Amino acid sequence: MGPERAALAARQLLDDGAQALVSFGTAAALQPELRPGTLCLPHEVLWQEQRWAADESLRSRLLAKLPTQRRWQVCGRPLLTVGEACVEPQGKEALGRSHGAAALDMESGAVAAVATEAQRPWLAVRAILDPLQRRLPKAALGGVDAFGRLQPRVFLGLLSRRPQDLPVLMVLGRDLEAASTSLRRAAECLHAGLDA
């Protein structure tokens, strides 16, 4: 989606009456200990040389609702928002080191800025999709549209040019399931926490 579309969507939600904003989706790990499915609930998001503090009340309510019987790996360290995907391990490692961030996305900073400007609470809920040492194949990024939806023809065309990427894409599919499971459970907990 990217920061521009995220900001537009956030403004539309506020225009439609939203009282809080949640940046919800996947992220790339910038630290080696973060595995696919790790839930990122950062205290702050770094974007455009600024630090955007998440609403601690929303964050605490979500953390309190996470099931204790499941061994959640939850990371509260900063999340970095960038304008373009970073696919190479060396680039991700450098971003983590230079910004002190644990994970990377392309939307949360824009959502935080819009919410802050409107004086509304906000929260980032992200699940790790790709670990630090994984290079993302071109088909993984080029085969989806601006909203992250698979474009089968484009995806298969890219894969036909680089069939050696198939094993990595299969692992990525498994990791997407882990991230999706974490996000689904977090959404249930967030809904329960906000209704409480």
C-alpha cells in the first residue's frame, strides 16, 4: 500500500467517524530474533525523522487481552516506516542499526501522522512476515498490486523468469500463514479489548 495510500485511507476513516486508527498488517524483521508470526506492538513508530508515540491505553488493553495460554512472541520496540520495500538482508540490517528499530513497514508512520494531526489515538499492530536474513524475490513484490493482492498473471510471469525463486516463495507462503494467524488473533483480542 505505501505511506501515501495509508494516509488517504486513514483520513477517509476519520471522515467516516473513526475515533481511533490502527495500522494493521505485516512487517519485515530488522532484528535477527524476530521470527515470522511475531506480533509487533511498538511503543513508537519512526517516520520522516520523527518519533510517533502509540496510544499506551490502546496498546495496554490489547496486551491484556492476548491469550496467556499461547506462547506469543510480542515485540514492543520501535517500528520504522519507509517509502519503498527493502528486500535485501544487508539493507534491512543497516536500517535496523541506523534507526534502532526492530521491524519495518510502509504504512504505520503515515497512519500515526494523520491520527496525531486529528488528535485521535492510534496503534500499530504488525506481524513479522519476512525474517532479517531473507531476500524477497521479485515475484513476491512485483506479483501483488498496490493493496497487496496477488496478481496471478504477473506473479506467474515473474516466476517463469526465475523458477529458482519457487522454494523461497513456498517458505514465504508458510510464513504468511504464521503472520496471518497472529494478526487474526490480535484482531479478535483488539475487538474484545475495545468493547470492554
